[in-house]
Amino acid sequence: MCRPAGRRCVGDAGLVDPSIHAMTVIRVGLRERSYPIYVADSYRHLPQILARQRLGPLLAVVSHRRLLDRFGGELLKTLRRGGLTVITMTVPESELSKSSRVAQRLLTQLARRATMRLPVLVAFGGGVVGDLTGFVAAVFRRGVPYVQLPTTLLAQVDSSIGGKVGIDLPEAKNAVGAFYQPRVVFDHVGVLRSLPLRQRRSGLAEILKYAVMADAWLFRFLERHVTACLHGNPQVDRVMVERCARIKARVVSRDERETRGVRTRLNLGHTLGHALEAATGYRRFTHGEAIAVGLAYASHLSVTQGLMATAARQRIIRLLRALGLPTAVTGVSLGAVKRALRYDKKFIRGKSRWVLPTQIGRAIVTEGVPMSEAMRLMREYVKP
């Protein structure tokens, strides 16, 4: 484990000491839609940050009831002490909340409760809450500002950044949505300490995706600190959140709407992963579990195409297993997975585009994989 020495960690060159007293600011550069990502140990400075961004005075916080009961006290007290008016709206704690029915209910509540002033929506929760809240913000009164306060590892490192918002249809995940950027992302890493192990593992799958796709140093860091990653360590959490947030911010700044191929690389593991979620009705797997299987599959597919060495794939599989993540699934209909794949945006107009790793720390987007080969290999990862 790296130990603080001044402002850096001995043995990890270039890694700034993730002091719990410091607040890191990472910027997503999108001209007039640019926004900051704050990584901190409390919500203490949040009212001042919102005031600086001219956000308020009416905040509509969207969250789960259990999360509000556990952590909402600190947040709501801090916001109200800062002179902000806060209303809360709760949604079910499930991927099934990302539906037109729940979105309609939130829109109706906003129309009734925010009649005199435009609200600033605040997503206080994981990826489901963030995607749903961002979607509602995008369509309510043709767009109102929103803020991301992610409370899960997966949301802090990935889904809260980049402005992809939306809801699911029974046929496909995120089938209805928009690009709508938040005004602020604020990561309170302290809330991660209470994450259930399954949710933590789900976030670690997304972190591993970043490492395989763009950060060999992060991959080695995960290999060295598996136990601390699984059981929650403030320094390790801070390193992972900051490292992934910087990668995501850099990618989104270069390719906001996924038109240049740069942002598409963030879908590593997500082609099969999203199809698994849809094929099982969003009930069986966490997002990270599905992505873990997709990552195992993509690394194998890359080896079969001569794009990556077998040794690199073996390291990926070993780390997935060390983190307690699945590398294949049983009891799932391959036919249902194939039907779900038809809705993947990378398969539009009959073309099949795959995001495949070529080495630890690098991935490419390719159309050179015959669909028949991809489907044949998929049978090893999706079994009835």
C-alpha cells in the first residue's frame, strides 16, 4: 500500500497523496458546457460550489428512501445551512426505476411542486438515479440544470460523468435518452465506505475496464491492492475515483457525442454486457457483473483475432476472478442475448463494431470481426 510522503506516495511515482483533507478538481472541457468534477471527503463546500455556479435557490433532490435515511441528513443539513431550499423526491431502488413510468411520475411532481421557480435537479444516488435524473432534467421545461452527487463506486468513476442520460425499454438498456451535461459532479468518497460488497465489485468492474482500455498503471495498482479494493480503503478509493474521472473527463472533452470514435472505446465490455442485462430483464446481474463478463469475452475475442497476446488476456481473467467478478454466465438464453444485440448502436446498418483491447492500457474500435466468429465464441460465455 502506498504511504503518504509529503504530497506524494512513495513507490508510486506521480501519484498525488489522496489526503482526505484535500479537494481535487477535474475539469470536463466542453466550451460553454464545461463543468467541474470535485473529489472530496465531505459535502462541506458544496453550497459554496453551487453558489459559484449560480445554481439555486431551489433544489429538487432525487434519491432512494434508504439512501436519504442513511446519508441524506448530512447533505440536506449542509444545503439548507447554505441558504438553499430543498425538496426531495424518491424512486425505487432498482434498475427498473429507469422507466418511462417513473420518469413521468417525477415530471408530474416537478410540475406540481416547482411552479414558481425553475428547480435545479440533484441526483443523489448511483448510476440509475443519475441517468434517470439527468433524463428528467433534459426534458422538463425543455431543460433545467442538474447536479450529480454519485454515491456508488461505479457512478463516481463512470456514469455521473459525460452527460449520457436516459431510461430503459424492455428491449434494450438506455434506449431512450440524450446527451445532457450536468453543471457539477461532486464525489464524496467517504460514502463509499458503507457500500455492500456486491455494489463495490460492480464498480471495480468498471474501474478494471478503464485500466484495460487506457491505464496500464491503474491495472498494476489493482493487481497489487485487490484486498484493499474489495474491502474499502479511503486512499485506494480516492486513487481509483480520481484516476478514472480524469480518463473519462479527457475522453468526453475530445468526443462528447461519440462521433469521432474516441468515446466509443469506453464501451469496452458493454456490447455483451448490456445485452446480458436486457436479456435477463435487468434483474439478475448488476451492471458491473454484466460488464465483467463482457470484458472477459472481449479480451478472448481480441486474442482470436490476433490483436492481443494470450498472456495479457490471462492477466485480465486472473484479476476479474481475484475481484470476485464473473467471467461467464449460465442459465441465460443465447437467443435472447442475440436479440438484445440488435439494439446496440454499434450494430446499426448491418455493421458490427467491437471495442477490443490490444494490450493492457489500450483498446481499439474495429469492424474487422466476422459476426459468425463473434457469435461462435459467445457460446463459451453465455450458456443455457
